[in-house]
Amino acid sequence: MEDMRLISVAGSVHFSPHIKTTKDGRQYVHFTIATNSKKETPRPQFHIKVFDQEMMLMAMKLQSGTKICVTGEYKDSIAIVAGCLLISQQVIASNIELVTVKINK
């Protein structure tokens, strides 16, 4: 049995949400969030998948740049593409929260 790894990731929506369908016909919302400064290359990103119907409605309203925190099951995979090692990090969301930033003046 594979262990489930839970993770919370805070960052900004990088690619806006869109609806996809699994091979077995289940719809889900997919988007990515970036976790660090734009100056860091490559910019760490997490692929987020949302299967819960209520969360899907909320996720579809997110816009690029929106600050959020996603909690869910973490999975990664490694591939070699054109001689480069690529690590895909994905989170199957169980919770999504908007993050408010308070600036003290």
C-alpha cells in the first residue's frame, strides 16, 4: 500500500483554472500555483487538481496572481525530456483557502 502524503502549499495562481476530464470520464479543475519569486529560475510550481464539485466552482473563479493556500495529497513523478530531468509536483486538493495579505504602514 502506498503512503498518502499530505501537504499545504501557499502561493499565487500561475496558470488560470480550466476543466479537464480523466480517462474514465471524471471532470476536474486543473491549475498551477507558483511558490517563489519571479526572479527564481526555474520557478517552483505545483499542479493542482480539484475533484470536489463545490471546490471546483470556487476554483474556476480564481485568477492568475490570486494568493491561495492548497492542502491535499501530494504526488510527484520524474521524467527525462530532451535530456532534461523534469519533476512534476501535483496536489489533489482537499481544501483551498484565499490568502489575505495585511500590509502595515
